[in-house]
Amino acid sequence: MTTLEEGLHVRDGYAAGPLAESAERRAARAGMLLGDIQARATALSDAELFDQVHHALRHFTQRTHAGQARALVGQIRRGTVVAWDYPGRLPCA
């Protein structure tokens, strides 16, 4: 086990500890939000879709660039399924 900082360490290649648990909850929530947004995307205006995608990304990263949100909005509008694959643990390189 390698300690990165208090509350965050790496165990068997995955993040562990209270800080990792918080990040895992945010990742899962962001995935749920993006799934919900995609399900009702046709009922949203472009501005509403952008705002909701931006909010979902902020839920995970806490700092989202508008370009990231615009790119996802474009993919959603084209009918591409945006998969937010979260395996339940955060891998560490």
C-alpha cells in the first residue's frame, strides 16, 4: 500500500481511503446524471442540454471546461451514446 496523502492511498492498483471513496461517489453520480440527461435529451433545448451536461461533469471534476461540455452535447445531439463507464473502483497508474 502506498500513501499519496492523508486519506488517499493506493492498494493493489486502485485508489483507497476516504478521499477515494468520495471520488467514487462523485463518479457514480456523474454517470447517473449523464444517463438521465441522455434519456431526455430530445426534450431539452441546446442551452438546457449544455447546462445539464456541464453540471453533471462539474459533479465529478469540480472544474469543467465549456469545450468538454460542448463536445458531449454534440455527441448526444448526433445520437451517440455517451458511456460513463465506472467499474466501481478508481484505477491508479
